[in-house]
Amino acid sequence: MAFSFRKVNGLVRKLAYAGLAVGGGTAVWSYINSQNQDMTVHAADEAQDKYAWAPLPTREQQLKSLATEEFDILVIGGGATGAGVALDSVSRGMKTAMVEMYDFGSGTSSRSTKLIHGGVRYLQKAVFNLDYEQYRMVKEALEERANLIEIAPHLAYPFPIMLPVYKYWQVPYYWAGIKMYDLVAGKQRLKPSYFLSKKKALELFPMLKRDQLVGALVYYDGQHDDARMNISIAISTARFGGTIANYTQVVALHRSKDQQGNVVVTGARVKDRLTGKEFDVKAKCVVNATGPYTDSIRTMGKPETKKICQPSSGTHVVLPDYYSPTNMGLLDPATSDGRVIFFLPWQNVTIAGTTDTACEITFAPAPSEKEIQFILSEVRNYLHPDVEVRRGDVLSAWCGIRPLVSDPNKSDTQSIARNHIIEVSQDKLITIAGGKWTTYRHMAEETVDRAVKECGLKPASGCRTKGLLLDGAHGWSPTMFIRLVQDFGLEKEVAQHLASTYGDKAFKVAKMAKLTGKRWPVVGKRLHEEYPYLEAEVIYAIREYACTAIDVIARRTRLAFCNVHAAEEALPRIVEIMAEEFKWNKQKQEEEMQRAKNFLRKEMGLDLGRMKLDEPVNLTKTEINDYIQRFRSLDKENKGYITVNDLRRYFKNIGERVSEDQLHDMLSEVDVNKNAQVDLGEFLQLMNALKIGSLTNSRFAKAAELASTEKITVERSGGGV
């Protein structure tokens, strides 16, 4: 093995910086051994090594850079495509800036199905229609799938997906299809597909519907944490020296004449949405990478420009983890209306989706009850009757807008582009639109190539992003979580979460974690007892440009996506931590709380899960009498309604400690009229909702049930046992 003490010294310095040295010499050498076995120093490795550990500028420093420097490329949009363009540009040695109106990945890029895939259905169309363009699109996506798993192994991984078969003739049909998928992938194939007998399929996916099941086919695609991947690309850009700023809105494009007398875009007027301050950004080239909001930039200053975006919304629902195995997804290739539904374990929950519905452009897309019910109905078709798919089991629901576009470069502008399109306007505004998560890097490469050509830019090198490790990937290994457990005293679940989210930066987060005061775990206070997210992650998120409570619950952690109720419960502590860091006053804290609650209610489906008065009550006479008895067991004074005082009295009598916040939360579950009282009608609505499954696990209902069955204590005298 070629050995370099300079390389070792660099590793040791990194250990000290990352906090690994707390484990002593063993930790140092285990870290060194986890690196590339060939220790020979290469120039490319040195460059990556340097950027990987470069400190991040503050947001204020980034804004100052935006206002005072001139850039080769200004990228508008901080989603997957925009961040990819910025990283490609800066890694070529060009001075690069990226601005995002909201948070990085706050739009479509954080609301995907979480798959990195080539597109099985596209391959089917390519074969049956002899469509070379579809074939090329699948081939390209499969190559990018392999690259993404290579450059961010802590965030992306091969993932098996089961395709259950219920008709014998479908076995050879689907088998040929997925084998063709493997063949097209070639050397980039993740793992070979295979057939499972009915018995084996049920062993791996026991909740699957058994009747008429013939067997199943399993193929591999990739899965990832889309929001974290987006942020990693953006952070990598910053570590390479790029200037990035979220909550920075482009309000106007600047145009001036070039040396040939042609009017070209030369920058933008931007607004810091947190302070309201406006300033100009100068750039030789401006790239529009705003996804569904593409036309808002294309028409800026040129309202006559023909729009190309044809948005479509896709809704996903989140169910508890027991709905699926921990390491196997499910594909329904032909739903009742011809759409494809995925059923996937992710982050210890189960994701089901997606729908495909034409929609209007909005910055706050919201799921609808109709779409949620459609997904649940399709899920029921594939699960065993013993698995009751209940509306009340929905933990969260979200909607993303697909940036479908018509190609302005073709005469038939009504046709939807199958792949991404790159448009160069007369004033040299470069627009990249369409495409999908998997191919973001290739899209970025083509966009920067076009920018160099059209705007006469002079990069120091060609594209370097193929194989370029993203933030957190450089020192990551599959066993890294063990070192986190041993060196810091973290719970295994928490350590695994940190390692698979932050990669080699997990040690920085662990260093910020506070003592628990317990024997075990030693450090790592959770934001919510059911999920592995730590309070320390809020502080780390701020270092990575998180500015609002929504940034934390939706993207820096995935709490809002995993469980909207848990996110609501964790909000007060999150706002409290952020207030300490940002020095927020009481009014600002209340504003953040309200804004985050509105986000959970409207965009994450919390309002849709509330009990409604207009639901018909379908209870028997016996059930109604039983529920009236339960109601009266809490309403001791026969007022005709239950208040928080009644709940407080009940829990005090049974010796149960319940906080005031918990008491009010319990009451609000049922208080549809929002008058701080629960009348008999509301209580019967609650019990009916629990019966039909539109609500589950009501604390209020459980208290009423226990109160009605409370045993009378009997003091015994004499002998006996």
C-alpha cells in the first residue's frame, strides 16, 4: 500500500475538527482504515478533500457576496435542478451564485416519491412503441441512478421493489420486462431481478393479499431522502466556494446591450425576504431553474412570452410502518384508472402514492381528501383483508407539483416534453425545465455546457460532477453509526439516523448534542420521543441556513412528512431552540408557531384528518347507550358537556400525571366547534369516527372508556390472599 504521512496528518486534523478523536487512537486509526485503501495522494482527491471540510460562510456573508461581486453564472432556483447547475458550474472553476425564493428544496424536490429510478413504465413504452427517445431516457436515468448512489452512499441506496402477480400469463410478461430493465442498465445494474414463489413472496411481504396470488417479481431501483439530498448538493456548492442564499427572491431581471449591440440578461434585482432589503446581482449568464415556476421568470419583463409549464400535482400519503416490510417496496403497475402506485417503506413509515392531476401553480400545494381516498382504495386492493386500511392511520399527506413542460423548440408546443428541455431566449436567459430527480446531474451538465457556449464563459475545466462526492460522503462508511454509539453514547437508532443523514458530518451534530442526564443514552435529547431527531439537529440546521421552523420540521428533519401530529407536538421546542439562536422576541416566536401550524394544517394534511360534524353517525342503539354512559362518566355534574376541568379531575382521581398542554390537546381532538367544550353530539361523532376508521387512537375516547369501567376499590378484612 502506498502510504503518505501528509495524508494521515490531514486525516488526523479532520478527526480533531469533526470531534472523532474523543475515542482515542483507536478512533483515529479506524477512521483512517475506513478511507480509500490506496493512500496515494492524487490532485483530484486533494481538491475534493479541501472542499469537503471547508467551513460554511454565514447567510449574511453570502448575501454580502451576492451584492458586491460579479458572477459568471447566477442560478435562480434552489431545488434539485438549480442546486445541480450551481454545483456543476462552481466545480468547473466558474464564479457561481444561486438564489432561492424560499428554502432549498422547499418545492417539488422535497415532495417526491423518494425513488431514484430509470422508469420501468418508460421502458415498456419504448419497447412496444419502438421509441428510441424513451429508450435513451431510461438508459440515461439508469446511469445517473448508479452515479447518485455512488456520490451520496449515506443518503441513497439500492432498494428492492416487489411486483405481485395474480395471473399466470403475467409471469413471463413481467419477467421479460424487468430482465430488459436489468439489461439496459448493463454495468450500472444495482442487483439482479428475480422471481418469487407465492410462499416466498408472502414470507417477505406477509400483509400481501393471498387470494389468487401466483408469485411475485422483484427488481431494484434506488431510494433516498430527497430533501437532504437537495441540501447536500447546495451545501457542496457552498463548500466549493459558490454563493448560495435561500429566502432571496428575484423581483426583476436586468438587461443591457452586449458588445454586438444585442440586449442580453446581465443579472437580477433580488430581495432578501427575511429583511425586505433589495439589491442587484451582476452576472454574465442567468439560468432559470425554477421547476413549476419556470414561466414566472421567463415572462419577467417580457409578458408576451408564451408559457410552457403544464403543471400536474401528485399526492402521497404516509401510513404506519406496519403496513409494509422494512426493506421491500411494492408496485401496482395498473390501478383502477391506469396510474401507477408505489407502496414504500421509508424513514420508519410507509409511503403510498402518487396521483397525477392537472392543477394550478401555487407556492403552497395541498393534498385533497379525494386523492387520499383514491390512494387508500388502491392500497386495499393489494393488502390482505386482515389489514384494515383506515383513514385514521394516515400520519401525513402532501402534494408536489410536477414541472411538466411543452418544448418551445418544437412547432407542436402543446405536446408534453418526455425529458427535460433547455431553452435559450433572445436575451440569453437560459431555462432548464422538466426532467426528474434521478437525472438532475445530467440536466445540470447539459445546462452549463449550453451556458458556456451561449454566453462565452471560460471555465477552468469541463464537467466534474460525475463521481464527485457530495457533502457528508467523503468519510462515511456503513459501520459509522457504531463509532457514534461508542464515542458519544448515542442510542443506536439515533446514531443510525445521524450517519444516514449527515454522513461524515454526523460527528459535528453529535458534538452539539446535550447530556440527557440518564445512564443511557448519555447524550442526545430527542425532539419527539417516537422519532430519532435530536434537538442538536435544529442548531446544526441553522448552520446550514435553516431560517424558519418550517425549514426544520419539513426539510432539515422529515418530521412533518413522517408524522404531522408529532411535528405539531415538537414545534414549541423547535421554536424555543431557534429563538435562542436567532434572538427572536415573543412576537416573532408566535409568528413562527402560527406559520408552521398553518403549513401543517394546509400542506401536510393535518386539517383533513380532523373529525368533521357532517359525517353520518352509524351507531346501533346499544352502542349509543354505551357511549352515553362513557360520556356521563366524565361529565360528573351532568352539564351536558365535558371541559378540560372534567379531564383534569378524572386524571387526578386515578393518580395519572397529565400536563395542561396534554389536557388541552386531548380536548381539542374532539372539540369540533372550538368552544372549549365537548357536547354529547361531538362525543358520538368521535366514537363513530373511531368505529369507521376515519380516526384512530383518540386519547379522549380512551379516557372516557377507562372512566366508565373504573373499578370500585373494596377493603378486605380477615384472611385470604
